[in-house]
Amino acid sequence: MENGVREDGGVCSTETGNGGEDVYSCKESDASSADHLVVMVHGILGSASDWKFGAEQFIQRLPDKVFVHCSERNASKLTLDGVDVMGERLAEEVLEVIKRKPGLRKISFVAHSVGGLVARYAIGKLYRPPDGGSAEEGSTNVSTEESKGTIADLQPMNFVTVATPHLGSRGNKQVPFLFGVPAFERAAGLVIHWIFRRTGRHLFLTDDDEGKPPLLRRMVEDNEESLFMSALRSFKRRVAYSNVGYDHIVGWRTSSIRRNSELPKWEDSVDEKYPHVVYEERCKAYDKEQSEPTVEDDGLDELEEELVTGLSRLSWEKVDVSFHQSRVKFAAHSIIQVKDHYMHSEVLAAPSPSPKLRSSSVWSPMETTLISASHSLSVSWNSVSSSSSNRRFAPVSSLGFVNFALTKQLSLSRKLISRQNCLIKVRSSTDGAVNVNGEQIDDFILEDVPHLTNFLPDLPSYPSPLKKTQAYAIVKRTFVSPDDMVAQKIVVQKDSPRGLHFRRAGPHEKVYFKPEEVRACIVTCGGLCPGLNTVVREIVCGLSNMYGVNEVLGIQGGYRGFYSKNTIQLTPKSVNDIHKRGGTFLQTSRGGHDTNKIVDNIQDRGINQVYIIGGDGTQKGAAAIYKEVERRGLKVAVAGIPKTIDNDIAVIDKSFGFDTAVEEAQRAINAAHVEVESVENGVGIVKLMGRYSGFIAMHATLASRDVDCCLIPESPFYLEGQGGLFEFVEERLKENGHMVIVLAEGAGQEYVAQSWHAAAEKDASGNRLLLDVGLWLTQKIKDHFTNVQKIVNMKYIDPTYMIRAIPSNASDNIYCTLLAQNAVHGAMGGYTGFTVGPVNGRHAYIPINRVTETTNTVKLTDRMWARLLASTNQPSFLSCEVVQERVNAEIMDEINNMKITSI
């Protein structure tokens, strides 16, 4: 020990003058760069040493990020002086720490038991309204990013309570060791001040300071005493950890801020990494007008109902913990705090479902809470792993809080469990589906999309104006339910899991934008496609006619138009007839994506809804824009509308413009057929769109019935030898005197490149520039028949640009309307970072990454390709050894083992 500094494994601690303890990295560079103050507050009759183990763990994992102070100002019997007195002391202590450690920018609180109430009081005293202003009393439902304020001039990050009696300890099983016996509970309220003095009165709500309401009641509103709720709201996250059982000091309901009817049925575990976490939910802030259970119905008295209602006007992340498998479970009130390494080890000694759990810790969820919120301000810790790769609730950050990670995937038993204002993750354990072997299965997975409230948790909502519109006035069911989901697979076996689901698209009862505040923009990117103008028109008309939005901007020239061109004002009148034209009214371009420049422009122009129309590359850009918007904490909804004429977008049934392309391709095929039928040995080649997937060529072939052979990128072919294309052409010419070949532009590219010795090049979007396989194949067929001294009349038709430029047909016009309107509903409903499209005929909101992580291609093992082969009677080209080497071994096995018996 030197100058009072203690060192242990690279972690230094110094005892402060008031008995508290500063914990920090012994490495000077790390300690000097740490700008996040974590104040750890103990419970009743506790001391700073209670948090020593937890503080050291913070420093070991975030040595250059955090500076921890374990409070001691209210140690031992001083915790009996009352919540308000202790709160005043804690506030003074925090100010002293800040003065002692210059350079701090952020602040978080982690508090156990009564310490949580003390911390709530202290932050009310430390709160500084923005711009020196003041918050009005009763303004607990009004929240914007600009009105957050600071705590002692530091940015509030996390407010974490652990087994804290937020609703007090009076009656209704709030103190479990009283066994819920009303007589015991009433007697305790009368004598508690003899034991715990003034703090006891505050906990049992029996204090009466000069005729004022109880202190805990005063702390759920802003008043002349302090801006308690504004201070609590200012934190980026609020997290409540609770024991569901074996805590004989603080009941489950009071520590989790719930009514009796809201207490969930918990499972043995919802996460393998943290086996003691048995339930999690993320609760949004209540609106004032939302219905609330009556006091009589829920067993609460009026005062406790006011406490629940007041605290529920802020968003909370709630984590329920059970130590029912631990040898020291009866000390749950202390276990959840993890005071020392012995307690940590005892908890881990409990039976675990997997050996991997031996490395986890009870307090790790709190640790990741701090880390994830820090990460949102560009503070990261790469060694922390989340329980899923991309998941369920919309992202709090890229690291996530146990199961509140990016992917937003929920595993539920048989039924999606939800409650008002809550998104919940539960893993099936006892009453889910059972397969034929009697094994339990997790049968329902929801892959949800992000919501603005994930990173703006106090965002207010408003009743949707849709019901008042003329169009929806007579609709029986105007709004989709939060429980409506769309299954990705609709053909399942009776004992198989229900599988992956997406959130159903449609109008929502609550919106998160006032129509007069909306400033939307629309941009089209990438190549042309039938239907682009229809989507633009319907977004504008949908925003205006359904929601009363008057300000919609058009971004000209694709992504680069955000920062290099002026915008144009779009109104229903200006876009009234653009659907009758081909191309895009807004112009388009490839490339030009600069995320920072684009988001800077969005911010500068005051845009808060962005509609991005484009293919997979464009959607990847949309995902980057969403992530940057989230990082900056902007109230901006980013909605993607997938566009690719090739129909190669994953997950959705089809992309808009595809039906039009297939229909228009018939004209070219018909023309080719007329040409070759009119000459001797006529061979027609029609090249259609299809860079990586051959859907247009396949569907156009099936629709035409005049096509003799279809070549697509997914199905390799060869020219010479037995079973080759030349042999097939000779046979057809001998049989019919003519033939038509439909060719996708991406087919046979490796042959063309090899033949022409061409180097691979890419366009501005990063797509490979394709060589003209149509010209190449035309020449190859000519050369072959010249060599065999036979005359053929070649006819080559390339209608690709003609097809891209035409207006959409009736089918696509209807489809574009649904896409556009559902995108508008999603953005107004507060969803962001999503794309919209039909899944099994029902429109759904899909995370952008799901449609960009892979390309939709024709599967040679599906029956649709078999139908084409049966229709054209063309060879499959799979007998050649060279081709077989190019085909995935797994697919070849399927083909070899499969006998097609039906079409």
C-alpha cells in the first residue's frame, strides 16, 4: 500500500476522506482516460465494502472507460436516518467525487435495496434542467431528447436498482418474511420505526412531514422539493433487478414495479449464459390516457397504485432472477448483489444446464447493461458477447443486454406473450411443443424489427389519426394487433416447431409522430424497375391522405442527391400521374453512399422519416443510415422498400416490377419465335435480366411455352459433347426446324470471360459488370454449325432496357400500393431499420439485414425448376463431370437421390 492506494490484480482503490472508496485502473493511461463515473450505493445497514467485488469487476473489464465510487456516506446505522437525509448526503458525496476527478463526462448509478431509493432522491437534487430551465410539475409524460438535462453536469447513462423496494414495504406481501398475513403487516407498519427509525417510516409509507404525502409518493413526480422524475427520465436506461423468490426482505412486486396481475409466470431460465435470469422484459413508458387496472381489481391500495402508475410513466428494463438452484438461495437478498468472490462462487456452484455456465456470473447482466449503454456513445468492450447474434428487441446497442440484443428474436411457448407497453422474451421450458421423441422444443421465434423507443425510451405516442379518415371510417378492424405475426414457413409437420415469424405490417393504434411534425423524404437508388413511380406516388399520397402529413421531400439522383443536389417538394398533385410513366420521377444513380454526409443532411434538413427504394446494395446503405441515426440518438424512422427486377431479394415472396418484367418478356420471346419459325433452321436467343438469379427467365419460359431451352446462372451448362447444348440444338432443329433459347444475363459468365480474356470489373454499386453472354452464345452456335457444315439463321434479341423502362402493369401497381402504404404505417408507428414485403402472401416488417445477408436464387432441387425441365424437355446438363464439380455437393446428393414423380 502506497499513499493509501491498494492494488489488486491491476485494480487500484483509494479510501476517501468520508470512508467511501474510489476504484480505478492502476494503469495511469487507463485511469486518466476513464470518463464514466459509476456510483455504487449499498442498502440498509450496509457499507462501501458491499460493492467492492462488483466495482473490481467493472474496472477489470472496462479499465479505460469507468471510474467507480463505492458510497460510504450513509454507512451502517446512518442508513436509518431516512431516505431524504441519506439522499442529501449522497448528493454531496457525488459532487465531491466529481470535483476530485476532473474529466468525467458521464454518470451511472448501481444501487442495492434501499440504496436505490436513496439514489433516486440524490439524483433529484443533482439534476440540472437543460439550458438552466425548469421542468413543470406533472410533466412526467413529456420527454424529448432536448429536455433530458444532466446529473451534476454529467451526462446520465444508466440507473440500475437491485432488489429495491420502489413501492415501499407496506402490506400486500411487500415484506415476504411477514408471510402475507394482514395482521402481521399492519403491526409491522406500527412498530417499524422502533427498529429502522425514520427510514422505516419512509418504507412503510407512514411518514407525515408537515402534512405532506409520504416521501415515496412525492418522489414519483416533479415538485418544489426536487425534479425527481425529470432526473430519473434523464438517464439513457433504467433497469430494475428483482428476486422472484427467497428474498425475505424485499418482495418481487415492489422491486420490479408491477401490479399483482402483471407478475409473469417465470421459467427455469431464459438464457444459457446467465442461468439465474428467469424472466426479462422491456417496458415502454405509459401514456397518460392508457387504461390502468383499478385498485380494487389488483389488490393495491390507492397510494401504491399511484406509485406504480408514476414510475411506469418511464420506460424500464426489468430482469427477474431466481436462485432456487443455489445452496445459499435463502440469502437471495444478498446474493443478487454478489458482495464477494465467495458468494459469486457459491452461486455458480448451483446445478447448471451446461458446463459452459461455470464461467458466467450473477452480476454480469448489470455489467453488460452499463457496457451496452456506454457503447451507444462510442464506448465498446469487444470481449462481451450477447446471447444472440442479431436479435429480438430492437437494439439497445450492438452488444446488447443479455437478450435485448440486435436481432430481436423471441422464443415463446406456444403463444406470443405480450403485455401493454412491453416486449418480452421467454424461452419455452415446460409447456412448449414436444416432438415425437418426447423432447422439448422452442416452437415460436419472432424476428422483430427495431423501434425508435429502443434508443429513445421516453418517446411519447399519440392516437393514430387513421380512424378518423374517410377511407378507414367503416373498416371493421383498422389496426393490426401487436400480437399479429406472419410465419416464414406455412408448410410444417405436426411435430415440428412453429419456426420463424415476422411482425405483421399495417396501421398501428399508436403513432410516434404528430402529422404536423413529420418531414419525410423519398429516394430511389440503383437501376430502373417498373413500379418505382407508383411506390413514390403512394408514399406521398399515403402520408398526406391517411395521416395528414404535408411536407414530403424528393431526393434527386440517388444517395448522392442527399448532399449534392437540391430536393423537390412532393405533393399528391405533383405525383398524381407519375405511375403512368416508366423510370423514376426522382432520378437515380448507383453508388454515392456516404453515411455521415447523408445523416448530416438528414439532420440539417430536419427530416424525420426516410423512405429508401432500392435493391440489396441500397438496403445495406439503408441499414448503415439507420445505425448512424441510432448512434446519434435522432428521432428518424428509416424504412426500406425492396426493389429488384431480378426478384433476388431474400425472405419476401417477390419484388415489385417482377410480374411486369415477366409479362413484357413475353413480347420478346414471341418476336423471337415468329422470326425463327419464318426461316429454315432458325435459332432465336432472347437475353433477359438475371445477374445472379434466373427467376425472370424461368417464369417467362414457363409462361411462354414457345421456349425450347432456358439457361440461368444457378444451373451450369456446357456446349460440346454428349448431353451438351450443341447436341440439343441439333436435335431440336431436326425435330422442329427451329428453336428458341431464353438466356439470363448472368448465365455462363465464366465461359465468356475465359473466351474473351476479359478482366472482372464492377459498377459504382459494386456489382460485377456482366459480359454479353447473348452475343457470345450466338457466335458460338454459328461457329459450331459452320464447322459441321450446316446453315443456321441466328436471331438475337436483347430487350433488357426496354423492359426496365416500361410502367408497371396492373398487378405490380396494386403490389406497389401495398408496399408503400405499409412502409408509411411502419414509420408512423415508430418502427425503423426495417424493410417491408409479403411473406407467404401477408405483408410483414423484416429487419433489413435479413434481406441483404443472402441472395434469393432459383433452387435446382425445387419443383419449380423441375416443372420447367418437364415443360421444355431440355437437358439438365448435370451429367458432365466439369459441371458436377461446380454444383454444390449437397445439392448433387439431393438430385441423385430424388425421383420426380409429380409435377
